[in-house]
Amino acid sequence: MKKLLSLVLVLCLCAGIFVGCSGPKKVEKIDDLKGATIGVQLGTTGDIYASDYEKDGSKIERYNKGADAIQALKQGKIDCVIIDSEPAKAFVAKNDDLKILEEPFALEEYAIAVSKDKKELTNQINEALKTLKENGTLDSIIKNYIGDDTKGKTPYVSPEGIVRDGKLVMATNAAFEPYEYIQNSKIVGIDADMAQAVADILGKELVIEDMEFDSIIAAVQSGKADIGVAGMTVTEERLKNIDFTDSYTTATQVIIVKK
């Protein structure tokens, strides 16, 4: 009898067909997120948006890195991952057992976080971003990292002869390719190049500090960093603690699932 019960329990765990047991939830569209186990990177926009599904019975698993969420998905620990479209493309390109659902999860605007006590800096950065948009530099930086023919081969190069006075300290989380990631022991990506271009206009030396994503706003608030740049979306919750510059790019949140 005990052997029979053990066999039934094994079948229950493997197939999810016995009373009280359930297998992985198949996520094929946004509506399927209700009741699913969703993986996100802690403190990101995906985390914020996914949290809305907790009231519908979804379980949110939060990871310090997007790569950790992807690994959990591959191992069957979660049903899907919500993340920005560009990092999602990079993950899927390296994992042929994963795919991105065609239906976008959400559209968002990325901006630079600045302390509420530094209104002048916010205005200066807005002017710099305006210049970079008008002269095509910002568009060139983005195209260098997003597209089949680029792959970061022609990164932004600072003009010669810039006189620098002081530093511009940028807090980031260098695990969000192509916005910020480590290559040859250096932090590179759209955000790194964009911030460098802004620093050039302001006449500052850019210093990039890598940290956990959910530590960035606190670093800016405390003055440990002047700006927070990490594919960060403007949200009502974040605006309670921090100011944001004008947007520098539009991004899309997507859902990654196993094929």
C-alpha cells in the first residue's frame, strides 16, 4: 500500500494531475498572467507592473539580476519573465529554448533620476538632452546598440578639447544589455554613452558606479550619486522620492516564456 501511495505522489508531482497538485501554468498571452508565477528583476518597471497581478493570485519572484530570472524560467521554477524588450532579445538570442510573446506587455519612457534637491542639475541635463536629440547624437548612440548591423561597434567618442570641472557620478546596474552591461571590464551601453555625452556638454568627468538596481534611487537621494541611469521608467511611486529629466528613449516591456 505504501509503495502504491508513493507512486501516486510521484505521478502527482510530475504530471500535476492529482487532486491538490498543479503543474506549470502555460503563459501564451497577457491574460494568462493571472495566477501565474512571474519572474522579474527587483525594483524594475517589470516588478512594478507585475505586482498588479498579485491581487489576481499571481506569485511574483524577484531576482537581483535579469539573468537570474531567466535561469529560473529555464529550470521551470517560474512560468514567465517580464523585462524590457532589448535585454529580452539578448537573452532569447542566447537561449533557443525561450521566446518572446508577440503581444507587448507595456510601453514606457526612460529618463534620468535626479535628486529633488538638484533642480538646476535637472534643468542642465534637460538642455543637454535637447541638444543631443537635435544634433542626432542620441539617435546615433541608440542605433549603435539596437539593430542587426551595429552590436556596439561604433560607441560614442567624446570630442577633443573639453575642459572638465568636477565629476558627474552615475549610479547604474550593469546587467541590462544593451542599456548598460560589462564588456572587457568596462561598463558600456546606451545609457553609459548617453551619460558620457551629457557629461561632455556639462563639462564634467563621468564616473559610473555599479550597484543593485533597487539601490540606485537611494544613492541619488543620499548624494552618493548625482544621477541614476539604468533603463529607469518614470512612475508615480518613484516620483514621490526622486525627480526625473525629460525622456531620452521609449522602451517596451515584454514577456519571455519557454517554447
